[in-house]
Amino acid sequence: MAKRTTNSKIVPQCDGCCLPDFSEGYCTAFQDPSYQWRNGECWGRCESPREMVRRLEDIVAYAKPGASIATIRRELEDWQETVRVLEAEAI
């Protein structure tokens, strides 16, 4: 899971999303998850580790040359490993 970047507290609607750190009780992406849900849905919600990998790959692919994306690359590697483990367990 990503390093804590916000002081946020997750809300019940976050259940099933890959962005919150449920063990610590905060969202890794948004300062105020409850505000994200004000219109009935969070635009950042991600329910699949495979989707998380795709998002991070897109971020890396679209980064400007020289951009500092080492942290994102490490997170991408962590999510890729998560997907590998889940796929191995499914066999």
C-alpha cells in the first residue's frame, strides 16, 4: 500500500476500493474521502488491483522526461506483485 499522504479518514463507501489503507484507516489519495462522495460516487474509486496497475502504468507512461516518479514506480511494482500473487492463488 502507498505511503500515507493524507490525514484523511476513510468512510464506509470506501469499502472495496484499492486506494484506502484500511489497516491504518485513511485514504492514500484524497484529503477528504467524504467530500469525494458528496455526489454519490468517488471518481477515484478503484476496485481491482489490475486496474490499479493500469492506472500507475499510465502515470509512468505520461510522465514528463525527468519527472521524479521513483515512488510511483515502486508502488507500481508492489501492485504488479499483488496481481501476480492473486493470479497464482486463483490457479
